[in-house]
Amino acid sequence: MLLIQGKFQILNAQPDGDSIHFTPDNPAEWDLLHGAHPVKRNGQGRTQLRLDAIDALETHYAGNGPMVHQPLKYAHAASAELLDWLGFTNVQRKPNETVTSATPAEVPGFIFTRGADIHGRCVSLVGKGTPPGTSGTEVNVDVPLLRTTANHHMITTGLAYPTYYRNLFPDLREELTAAAHQAQAAGKGLWPEDVTTSGAKVTGMSSLTEDVVILPKLFRRLVDYLRLGDTSLTGFPVFLASKADRYFILSTGHSTTGLDFVIEVTNGQTVRMTHPVEDLVFDEG
């Protein structure tokens, strides 16, 4: 993976538990990436990172409508944990989650990356302190190195779900799965209240924003579905099929399109995933 040294910034931004802004010390190093999607950045090279392999509860999600959030107890806890791990303190925000002040204004660090997602966010493993190599060069990211990253830390605290895409190396994926299982067994973070596979009762939008703790990817799909005006979840599987999420199931080796294949709806109100998220590997194309 490409190592890029730089600084993390949060002022006038809305960082959460799995995304933050980053500016390389040498913005020209973005040009060393040759993935399918370019990194979207401003004139100073600043971009929004998406932390690879994790998904934290949403503090703000718009989709095609007004801003909504997941239960803020864990959404805010994840965001605070990431910023604290990086070295930010005294973080103050507006009600819309925009950071108005923090100490310090920026912190040095580095990322490991292989490119951007379809939205231009740099998909990264995030590190702090002195980088283990020269910025602008490729580094072999093994399990011991993964354990020093924010991504691994967020999984160990139980404040983020493991969520895998096909570019992540299998040995790193297996390490994160093991860390997630340890957090689950210890009852850390959100896991005691997670109902992704046991079943979430959804009677309306407030169920999603205030009550149920579920995988953010499932939350976003449910929000988009409810905004169509149907309070019953009976049509949710058909809606998911139309979204054509591409992924394969690790335990069965089955490749499929549409989350409807791993979703079960009962009584028009309760939805659950029939496979844990760590058993899925998504393909963004």
C-alpha cells in the first residue's frame, strides 16, 4: 500500500467514527495512485478519508432527504474515540456536527492506501506518530502493522463494524474479524445492543434514528426505503434487489447481487441480516 505522510484536520468539517480530512505534506503524492477512481481533493491536496474495513454508526446521513442519524450514544462515541486516538482534545461542535474548535487545530500522521472509492474518498488505513517508511513509497502492510492503525483500534473498542471490500488483503481481513469477535465476546461498545442479525423492529424513521443499533450500510438502505413512503418493510427486499449491491459470501463462496439475498423480513416490521457482516466482501466496481 502507498504510504503518505501528512496532517489530519477537523475544523469546519464533520468527522465521524470512520471518516476524517487529511492533507499530505506533499500533495503531488496523490498522483502516485492509479486506481479506478481518482482521489477528490482541493487545491491544497486536502481530501476526505474513508477508513478502510470499518463502518461506524452515522452521526449524519442525508441520502436524498433531510439529515438523519443513528442512535447518537454510539455514533458520538465512535467519533470521539477516533479523534481522541489521533490526539485531538477539547473538540467543540455545532448541532449539525461541524467542528468549531479543537486542540490542536491539526495533528500529524500518515495513511496507507491503494486508492479512492466511487465518491472520490481516499480509502485508507490511518496511522499516527512517525510513519514506518518514506512517504510516497509502497509499504508491505502486514498484521502487526495493521494493529497500530486507527482502523484496528476502532474494531477492538467495539465502536465500529467490520465492513470489507475486495481490495483489502485477506490476512488483514481475518485479523479484523478476530478483533471484532473478541470485542463481541467481551461486550464492548455497541455489540450488546446490536440487532443486525437478531432482528431490528422498524416502525418508522424514529426507530432507526433513536432506537435500533444496526449495521450502518443496512441503516442507509432502510432510510432510503422509508423515504419512498411505505412504512411496511414487506417491499424492502425488492428495493434492495434494485440497488444491486455486489458482494460474495466468504462462508459459502457464493457471489451475488442485491442485499435481499441476505435479508429476512418478518411481520412487515422486523428485519435482520442472515449472515454477519464479516462474512461478506463487497465490490464497489
